[in-house]
Amino acid sequence: MEKITFAGDGDETLDFYVLEETRINGVNYILVTESDDEESDADCYILKDVSKDGDADSVYEAVEDDTELEAVMRIFEELLEDTEIVK
């Protein structure tokens, strides 16, 4: 599982593990969790890439629109087969 680090406020960093990624209508989405234990229940987050062309680093933000979140959540459930994502 790939580990990525996000810059938080000030000097704070946040580590997440990428469970899955997909591209929908030209937008990249990642499903991440704070735990690297694939067998246990854990909180997960759906983030979308909001980077602009030419940005050196990817910029992600949480998906907040309920319709978008539901659609992307269903796709991640299909990709992960035996995994249920609960909002």
C-alpha cells in the first residue's frame, strides 16, 4: 500500500495510505486511510485532485458534495469488491 504525506497547518504533516485510485470525467480521486492494516475497520476519506496544470505537486481536497461523494464511493466499492464504504 502506497503511503503519502500531506502538509498540514504549520509544520504538521499527515500520513495516509492509498487504498485505491480512479479517474472520473478527467478528475483523479483517491481513497485513503490512516491505517496500513488492510484487515481491520478504519476511517477512510475520498479526496480529489484539484491541482492546476503546471503545478509541481498534487493538491487534494476532501469531496464534500453529497452527490459527487456517493457516485465516487460506489465506484470505489466496485473496484475493491469485498469492501463496504459507509458514509
